[in-house]
Amino acid sequence: MIFNPLGSDLQILWDFIATFLSFLLVLIVVQINGAIQKSGKLSADITRKIVHIFAAPVYLVSWMLFSGGSLSRFFAMIVPLLFVILFVSIGTGKVVNEAFVGSMSRSGNPRELLGGTLYYALMLVIVTVLWFYVPSDALGNPTPIAFIVFGCVAGGDGLADVIGRKYGGEKKFGIGGAERTVIGSIAMFIGSFLFSFLLIAIFSLEVGFSITLMILPVLILSIVATITEALSPKGLDNWTVPIVLVIVIVIMGLFLPTLWPYPLLTI
């Protein structure tokens, strides 16, 4: 929930504390996953996607710790920005962190963090600044854009890779070096819908989103995300999926306001 136990006079101090707590929560996900990968109980392919699946939702839920003030989004943005800096530092060899490399790379090569992993973190930064769920004008006019983008990119894309690798078989399709499977695309759709809807349900307890009214737009956007991921060149889906989702959301907001009656920007 919009949370500030220190009172309005110390709103900025609490947002600073909330930033630390948010970073700690995401870091715990990464470090635990790194330890699991190092133990050999799960392959690098799976541990990498576990972080992919859970990092964004955990970070998103931590938004409820912030005060909801005009600067909250910028404090929240610091969390993925720190990971951007960390990934660049590790990927370029300036920092050594085996847990991070083990959690987020398939090959064990630190430079792999400069690809999709870095794009994932940069996407979190951009979405946080533009679509933090509390608009600058008031909590009474929230938007679920970030919930759907994170749900599709994290839950959908993460499950698509895990399920596709395990059950997709030898028959693959894709462009630009990408290898997709029909089973993986089905998992992408299911994961996108379930994760997006779950995140909306969590935040609806605070901001009053109508769950039933969100079923159709989430369904449509999950289909859009699935098609976009299937047609994305290798390594670029962390960009293409959110960009296409936002374009479709803007179209719905401008031409189908009954389908998308929420703000298109919250900054």
C-alpha cells in the first residue's frame, strides 16, 4: 500500500528507506537463485529464467512500500538503475560477482550480462519513470500499464523459455536467430495473462481496479505480447514486447476508451 510510517514531513526519508528495502528484496531473489545454480540443482538456463520471472514482479510489489509522493517514482527508479550499473560493471570485468553471473547467464561469461539481462533492467527503469502506478496528481487516477508490461516480459517470456526448452521438441521457428516453439508461445500467453492479472489483483486491493473489467484488455495484450515475442529477433524481446504493448495500449486509450479508461502517462 501507499506507505509512510514517518509522516508527511519525512516523506523523502521514508522513500529513501523504501528504496533500500526494494533493492534488498530484488537482491535476495538474485543471490538465492545464484546459490541454487552454484549447487548444481538447477541448470543455468532455468536459474536465469527464474530471476527473469520473479525479479520484476518482486520489484513491482515493492512499489507499495513507497509514500506515493511526487518523487516516489524516481526513488523507485534507483533500484533497477543500480542493477544497470552493476550489470555493466560485472559485464565489463570491473566487478566480480559469481552469484550474479551464475543467476543470469547461460554460459557463465560475465559479458552475457550486457545483453538481454541489461535490457531487462533498463526496461524497468523506463517503465518506472513513465508508469509508476501512482500518478503525480493523485492515487485516485492510477494506471495498470506497468503491471501488464512487467507481467508479460517477466512471467510470460520467462515461462515461454523454460517450458519451450523442456517440452517444445525439435520443431522451432523464429527470425534473427531466435528459436521459438509452439508450446513456448502457449506458455508465453498463459504466463503473460496470469502474471499480469495477478499483479493487477494485488494492486486492486489498494487502488480499486475492477478485476472483471480488466479481463478483456489483459487477454488482448497477452495475445499481442505472445505474437510480438514469437516474431522478435534473438535477444531483443525485452525491448520489442514492452514497446509493442505500450503502442497497443495507447491505441486502445485513444480510440477505445471504454476498453482502456486509464492514464497513458503518470509522470
